[in-house]
Amino acid sequence: MIDALGDDARHAQVAILGSSFIGLETAAALRTSGAQVTVISPDKVPFEKQFGERAGAMFRALHERNGVVFHLGVKVTSLEGDEGNVHQVMLEGGEHVAADVVLLGTGVTPATGFVEGLPLQKDGGVIVNAGMQAAPGLYAAGDIAAFSLHENQEPLRIEHWRVAQQHARIAAQNMCGARNRYAGVPYFWTDHFGKHFEYLGHANQWDEIVVDGELEGQQFVALYLQDGNVLAVLACEREAHTARLIDAMGRGLSRADALEIIENGATAAR
């Protein structure tokens, strides 16, 4: 997108609809290139569903310090312009946001409408077992595959390319006669204004978040816990810790053991 704007990037007014990962990553890249960027979203806090309110507020503050403007908790009613060019985004309540370019970052759904005879999730995800098998002789992997990350857990879809790689490897092995099961730890990263965030595991809900370090200063490890067990980790500038944590999470990791890993890593760093 930056290449498409070319020399006009510094003068462009870009409206991004949606506070998704692709939306905010693009916002950071465009703002770094000099564009005026506004993010518009019905969500009240970016990434609150994924990381919680405090971490979501941290991402918003990081973007605002770098000049991104947010309109949150609002809905778009129309895009206005003439001769095929957009000029403004109209919001509920009559407010408008000037824009030369509008980017939609509102999410995707699996394109599985053609699939017949298989159980699908409400969003179209293909339900597979731990071996990525949807039916005898049929396998699915990647974004469309709904699988149980843990035993007795409802199937879920994880839209990260690293998980797609893990799925594909297992599916290919099983097509060749193996009986392998998914036992990996999901992993992805997201970059914003020079800050590299890592996310290990997956948590739809949690009963406690334990933070080591300075979350608002983007130097931290945050543990997402359920019943004293680590479901997920969000971290920034703590690569040595995340390398040890992701290895331990594959075997199951308690709160106490995770904190010991973090403390030992901090001691080694000193």
C-alpha cells in the first residue's frame, strides 16, 4: 500500500475501518511513512478480546503517541465521494472523517460454501480432529480448520501462518500413513512502531493476567492464566523468556513454573 501511494504517502489521509491486527499494523506502517491515519472501529478497545483491556489500551496509547487518530465504539454508515474517488467516511451520529484512501480491515470468514456433507462451524470452519482429518481420506489445515487445541475443548480456528504450517505438516504426514496429532503451541508476532510483540498459545478467556515488567513501556511478559495454568503469553522485548516459555507450554505450564522461568531468565540477563 505504501508503494501504491508512492510520493503521495506523506500527504495521504487514510481511514482504516477495523482495529484488527492487519488494520493496526498497516496504520503503524503508513504513519511511519508520513500518512495521516485514522482508525475507525466498533470496538471500544483495540485487541481487548485477544489481550484484555489493559493491553489493548497500551496498543492504543502507543499508536496515539505516534500520531494515529482513533474513533472507537462507532459504526460507519457510508463512504462519500465522487467520480469513483472517496473523500470522507460518514459515521453514525453524522460525524465524518476526511479520507483519500479507505482500507477495510474487518476480518474474513472461511470460503467453504461449496463444501457439502461435512460438519461446519457457524462461521464456515471445517471441523477436524487432532490429526487434521475432516473425514476418511479428507484433511483440512490452516485458517479454515477448526480443531481442539486441548483435549475436551471446543474446536476453534486460529488464523496464524505458523499454525497453518504446523497443520500442513501433520496432515501431510498422516496422508502418508502416520498417526500424528497436533501437539504444538500456536505462535505469532505483530510489529508496531518498532516494537515487536510475541503471542504464545491461545486464550479465549482467562481468570488472571500476571504481568512481569512494564506493560505500558512495552518491555514485559504477560501470562494469561486459567485455574493456575498458563494458556497464553503476550510479550515485548523478552525473546529469551518467550523461547523458554513456549518450550515449557508444550508440556503444560503452571503459574509458578512460568514465573520461575521468567525470574531465572532475568537473573541470567543480569
